[in-house]
Amino acid sequence: MSGNEIKMKIIRLALLGDSAVGKTSIISTFLNFEFNEDFISTIGWDKRKKNIKLENGKDIDLSIWDTAGQERFQSVALKVIRKAQGIVVVFDLTKRETFNSVVNWLNIINENFNEVTIVLFGNKCDCEKREVTTEEATEFAQRKNIPYFETSAKKNINIEAGFSKIANDIYKRHNKIEKAITLDNKGKVKEESSCCGGGKNKKKEKKENKKVESEQNEN
Ligand code: GTP
């Protein structure tokens, strides 16, 4: 880890989407549990943990909330997951109405979260019978500026890639925000930007200016 990075121990994620799209199965596959063909609808919410390695080599814990897709559990689930930094919105590629619902889920996220990173999973891509095409879902995701993954919890396709994407994006965003508003102990902004090394570069720049000044004076 570089000295410039802000420590982050845990990333909190939640899965949202209609009932039976495969949220619980996605988490089970990600945790290396056996895939279950039976459908046991989640009641309320559930929480799991997994340690992963980020692109920068740093180990981090993911805390993952599984929520119930059924509407009657929605308000409770939303309260529980209010501290989520990232949300995986899931729909079922074999059920058009679950794709149509994605807009509603995005509205719910908009209304309940200030800063949250989102990825979209089109699940059950192992199934031949499809009601949503790759092109359509990709175009929708691009319009919304959300990364999109076609996943299969059953065949373990793109599950790890999708979780890795959202975790890395959250980590990067967290570092940018924190560095942009790093304050000193008197409450003054110490570093305004994480870009280009921020304060360290400014110090170096000052030193170099002084050196040039003194060289000019000597001449
Ligand atoms: P709620 O708890 O009601 O919100 O449902 P959920 O979104 O958690 O769905 P769940 O994971 O329980 O899966 C519903 C059904 O879809 C189960 O019968 C799963 O076996 C099946 N399923 C889940 N993922 C896949 C997949 O990738 N491919 C296929 N073919 N079936 C899947």
C-alpha cells in the first residue's frame, strides 16, 4: 500500500432486485457454497462476509447484505443497508419484468442513498431461454453510466469479476474523497486533491522554487 492511501478496513455492499432473480445464489456462489436449485425466498435480510484482494494488492473485508426481493420486506431492508457504500442491482435475464424493475430499484437507491457505487448484474446467463438481450442491457447500463455484468450463479460466471469491480471502484472513490478533504488539526485543508500526489508535490514544488530563487540571488 502506498503511503498516500487512506486506510479502509471494510467495504459494505448490498444486493437489491426483484424476488427470485438470484441474489442469495450469487452471494452463495461468491462464498463458494454449493449452488442450490431450490428457491427459498429470503425473509428480511441476511449478512455475509468475505475477504478479497484489491487490484492494489490490499486485503479487504466485504460485508454483503442479501435483501429480500419481496416488496413487504423492502422498508426494513432499506433501513438495514443504509450504510452500504455499494449496491449490486440484480435482474433475471430470463424474466423481462425483472429488467423493467431495474429503473424502480435505481429510483429507490436515488431516494435513499447520497453517495453509493452501483453495478448491474443480469443473472442466469447460463439459461438459453432469454427475454433480455446483451445489447439491450448493455445499452441501458451505458445510458445510466453503470458497469454491467452478465452473471450466472449456477455456473459461476462473472460473479467474482462483478464484486471485484464494485469493491475496487468504492476503494478508489473513498480515497479520492478522503484525500480531497484532508484537514490539518486546525481544520485547514491540507490537501485539496489526490491527483498528481497532492500536497507532497506542492511541497516539492515550493522547495524547488526556493532553490531557484537562492540560485538566482547567488548569481
Ligand atoms: P428472494 O430471496 O426472494 O429475493 O430471491 P433471490 O433473488 O435471492 O433468488 P434466489 O437466489 O433464491 O434464486 C431463485 C431461484 O433461481 C432458485 O431456484 C435458484 O436456484 C435459481 N437461480 C439463481 N441463480 C441462478 C443462475 O445463475 N442460473 C440459473 N439457471 N438459476 C439460478
